[in-house]
Amino acid sequence: MEPVLVVGASVGGATAAETLARAGVPVVMLERDTSRIKPCGGAVPPVAFDEFDLPESLIARKVHHALVHSPSERTVEIEVAGISRSNDDYIAMCCREVFDSYLRQRAVQHGATLIEGQLTDLVFDGAGVTATFRERFGGARQQIRASAVIGADGAYSTTAKLLGLPNLPRCVAIQERIRLPAAKMARWEDTADLYLGAEVSPDLYAWAFPKSDHVAIGIGTGPAHSKRARELLANLKRRLHADLEGGEVLLEEAHALPMQPRQHMAFERAMLIGDAAGLVVNTSGEGIYWAMKSGKMAAETLVASLPDVSLAALRRYERQWWKSYGTMYRFLVWLQKWGYGNPRQMEVFTDMCRNQDVQRLTFESYMHKTMTPVPWLAQVRMTADIIAAQVRHYLPRRRTQQPAVA
Ligand SMILES: Cc1cc2nc3c(=O)[nH]c(=O)nc-3n(C[C@H](O)[C@H](O)[C@H](O)COP(=O)(O)OP(=O)(O)OC[C@H]3O[C@@H](n4cnc5c(N)ncnc54)[C@H](O)[C@@H]3O)c2cc1C
């Protein structure tokens, strides 16, 4: 049997390749450069560790609290806890060089072949697909014959381009890893921070995600402001000046994130997963879990359909994805526009984060990836709080009363 070709051996590609290899399907992972570290905040929900059987050694730090800072520096502290509390209530902070290489090696251990090279061309015919790639070492052009292709090659997906698909709208995210003196690091011992405000991100948010020996400070912003990314990061560092004093920049990293999922992710003999399919969540920029989940789902669809790799067979992946997650994506697209629309709305968003029902439901769905039905009393409480915050921040400011002149 001809192998399945997986383009890109990061979180999504390695998960797809491992799923295929475990099912006995021959698979080749083609990765442009295994030494490159994927720019990333590295926040991963606990469900990923259970679902993909990941060891805790991949976690650089577990955090149990989140701080949300409004544009006017009002701060809300939130405990990381779902609807029913458990020991599994945390956010895992991971370093991608460790995380990705573990997944890649595990796929190889299960039988996937790893080739270092850059995909440059795909030619589909009735019997399969011929892929051309440039070897990483030496640059020789090589070809490989495959039964089908999974495009796991990220936000600038060559696979998507070669399938004739348009670019997705992208935001840009930039971060610095900063090593801090131990006394300063204590500030982030058990906390990840989100910062809102036009000066750090006019349309998304900025973050401080601690790892074992450093804190990753970053900002994300949409296409309208992407040229200002460095300036926004500098503003964030100014805002955190006292907390970062004495720090040493270890690494600066930047990359694009897709802002919109592709309507179609399955084609004749080809599927797209992860960032290549635009499966990042708008509100949070979360993409690691979704790349792994889509990689697994796409590979399982292939395993169930092979040797049939027709469009009808592969579309099952796409249908299953949208049936499971369509509502969640639509809600979060709306939430991003509503919550990060302008500085006043960011203040309303911060107030909304004070509501305990909002906190529990947000972390329940983040940590466990389940859409939980909301009890009616909680719905009433949340709606009332949101309306009150909306009114508070949009009412004209009251003037100080002047004493009447006699
Ligand atoms: C600054 C920043 C912070 C982020 N923070 C978080 C976070 O905290 N939590 C979270 O969940 N998500 C975060 N994300 C998003 C997350 O990084 C991505 O959603 C995730 O990495 C997508 O995985 P993927 O496997 O689809 O693609 P990628 O991880 O982008 O991997 C694509 C792979 O394909 C390879 N490739 C590309 N082109 C070719 C080619 N032509 N031939 C061969 N190989 C190729 C690349 O080298 C790469 O290894 C962040 C993103 C950025 C930019």
C-alpha cells in the first residue's frame, strides 16, 4: 500500500501520523525543519494530556489562577476550576521544543517515517498523488508517491495553496521569553495573566505565560494592526516594567495565526488539519489542542475509508468536525468581536469575568472541551451582570455636583 503523506510534523501532523501508524497504515511525515521552535505561548488544557496520553513531564509549569487586567488596570483574579472541581483543574504551560519533539518521536516509534524536506508541489491523478519536496540537507529535489495527503503545515499552508485555496485572514502574535530573577519569577508562580487595552492589543489580547525558568510575554493582533506588533509588545513590556525588572530576553518569536476556519477541509485525496484548516479559536488564539484533535479525527477518517479516498469518504471528517464544534466556533467568533471590540467593551468583558458562573463555564469548556448546558438560574445571573456592566461603562460619566450659588 502507498503511504499517506503528512505535510508538517508539529502537533497536528505528528498526532495524525501516530494515529495512522498505530492503525497499521504506512505514513510519511514531511517536515521542513525539525530544529525550528514553533512560536507559541504553550498553554495546553488538561484534557489534551488524558485524551492523547501525554506524560506530565511535558509540562513546564501548572497554573491554577488567571488574572485578567482591564485597559484601566482593574484586575480580576480567577481560580482555574470547572463546574465540579477536580485535581485536574489547571492550565499546563509547555515549551513547544519539548512538546513537539515528544509527539514527533512517538509517531516514529509507532512506525511513521520522518523525512526532513519542504513540500513544493503536489500532482493528483486518479490513482494517487505525487509530492515533490526539497531535502533540508543538500537541497536535492525528491518525489514521493502517496495514496492521500494530510496538510498539517500551519498558517501559511503550502498544501492549501497547492490545492488552489485562498489564504485565510491572519492575525500576528509576537512574544519574548524572558528569564527572571527567582524573586521576580515568584509573581508568576501559579498564575497566567491576560492584558486588555488598545495600547497592547486593539482587537485581541496580550499575555504573560510562565514556564519553569522564564515567562513568555506576548501580544496578538488582527490584520489591521499587525505592522504595529513590535510597538504593542514594547507597550506591554512598559506596562509590566516593575515585574520584568532584571529580566534577560532568551528568545523573540513571532508567527501568524489563522482567524477563520476553512469552510471545507476535505478534498479528493487530501485533508487539512490544525492551522492549515484555520482551526484556531479566535478569543484565545488556542490552536494546539485543535490541531491534535483534527489530526486524530482526519487520520481516523482515513483509516476507516482506505483504500477509498474519494471526496465523499473524506468529507466525513469535515462533517463530524462541524457537527461537534460548529456552535462553539460561531459563539467564540461573536465573543471576540463583542469582548475585544473597543476599550470600553474590554472593561465590560473584564467585569463579565468577575461573574462566578462565567468563570466556571469558561474553564469547564476550556479544560474539558465540552459544551455544558447552562442552568437557567446561572443564565439569569450572567445576563443581569452583563447588562449591568454594559450600562455602567456606557452611561455618560456623572459630573461632580456644584453647590448652588445663593
Ligand atoms: C505567538 C503564538 C502564541 C500561541 N500561543 C498558543 C497557546 O498558548 N496555546 C495554544 O493552544 N495555541 C497557541 N498558539 C497557536 C498554536 O501555536 C497553533 O495553533 C498550533 O501550533 C497549530 O499546530 P499545527 O500542527 O496545525 O501547525 P504548526 O504548529 O504551525 O506546524 C506546522 C508545521 O509544518 C511545517 N511546514 C510548513 N510548511 C511546510 C512545507 N512546505 N513542507 C514541510 N513542512 C512544512 C512547519 O515547519 C511546522 O513544523 C500560538 C501561536 C502563536 C503564533
